[in-house]
Amino acid sequence: MKKGWSIVITIVLIAILLGTVSIVVGHLTGGSLDRIYSVLDARYHLTELQQAYTQYASDLVDTVVSAWNAA
């Protein structure tokens, strides 16, 4: 199991490194963070995901608070 987690952590670190390199290369070639974000948002709908996660977190907090008050 320990070896499995080390593989997962290695893959995540490689993905973060590749993402960082991509953003740096984008900046060096004249790109901007707004443009990168708009391209990623058009492809992966980041704004909708952000709203969904925000709503989920809000619902989770409401559930925990109501369970705490009921106890």
C-alpha cells in the first residue's frame, strides 16, 4: 500500500511540474493568465465547476451546523 501511495504522489507531482512548466512557457511566449484561464474555461468549464464546488461546500457546512444544533 505504501508503494501505491508513492506512485500516486509521484504522478501528482509530475502533473504539477508539467502544469507549472506550461504556464511559464506560456508567459515567456507572450501569453497572459487571463488568456490561459479563458482557454481552459472554454475547454473544461472552470467557472461552472467553481460554482458547483462552492455550492457543495456551502451545503456541507449547512448540514454540519444543523447536525451540530440538533445534537
